[in-house]
Amino acid sequence: MKMDHETGEAIKEAVFAQLHCALPGTVVSFDPERQTAVIQPAVKIGTMMYPVLRDVPVFMPVPFEVTPGDACIVIFADIDIDAWIESGEAEEPKSARKHALSDGFAFVGFKKGGEDS
């Protein structure tokens, strides 16, 4: 059975609406002990804002003070990262999630809060 272009485009849009790969964001708060942050994605679609992301592991290759308002980019894992976050070892994913908003990593250091580009 051959699919028409319109149906193919509708399927593609439905898949992409649920696929999260990377978003810019802003640090709301940072836990230096756990090296995790609360991140507000800095993207709106119409009037819809993405939900705040909690317990996002933060990558810091050099000592860097993370403060509210800092810019970041959030990369979303291909799979559920909960088991790996808990153990730090190779683990079976706890769920079948793929590219979910709850499986993000924050990369900071692009721009400090309040600075001009």
C-alpha cells in the first residue's frame, strides 16, 4: 500500500512533536552538591511554554559557578536515563521512553545570566 504525501507529512509531524533532541534553556536553580539543575526551556510555541525540567544533570568540564539566569542547552537522551543516573553503571532502562523531556542533560557556560550576547 502506497502512502500519499499528505499522510506521510502528517505522520512525520506527529512523530517530531514528541521527539526532543536539544533545546536552549535558562537555569532556574542549581544544586552544586548533586550537580543538577532546574531548567526552564527558552522556547515558546505560540503561547505554550515547555514545562520546567527538574533534576537535570549539568556538564561542567571546568570549574564554573552555575547561577540562576545562566544560559544553557539541554540535550535529550535517546533512552530513559533514570537507572544510569542512580547507579552510574550500564543499566537496563527503567522504561521505554525515547527523547523525553525528563531525560535531559544541561550544558552551561555559553552565557552568564544578565550578560549581553
